[in-house]
Amino acid sequence: MAVDLSFYKSSLSEEIRDEGRAQGLEQGLEQGHVQRAAEDVLLVLEQRGLEVTDEVRGLITGCGDAELLRAWLVRAVVVSEAEEIFEGE
């Protein structure tokens, strides 16, 4: 018994696959941006010689909000202790 699989090659199915690829690419880029932002916050804290505890590192790397990470990066430049970047949140 032969199974008709021609619908997998239709323009509609191609469109759906393309949309899925584009969406996956966009999500991957956003995740990369967020990961880079977290790395930047940690880099600033470490370069300033501030102690970064496992708890602080976990909060920073676990954050998925690029805008919040940007706010923490700005604070990381001036705080006297790493934990202070979270004040006001």
C-alpha cells in the first residue's frame, strides 16, 4: 500500500516550515542576546574585583529579561558589592 506524501512538498507546507525556521532563528538570537547580556554583567563585576557568589551568578545567568540585565549592567559599574545590582527590583 503506497502512502501519498506529496502534501509535504506543497507550497503551504513549505511556508509553514519556513515560518518555523524563522521563528526558531529569532528565538535563538534573542536567547544569545540575553546570554551575552548576562556575561557582560558578570564581566564588569569581576573586572571591578567584586566577589560574585554562586547565588548572584545564578540570578544573573537565570535572568531572561534583556532590559533587566541592561539595568543590572549599568548598576554593576558603580556598586560596591555585587548584590547591590539587585536593589530596587
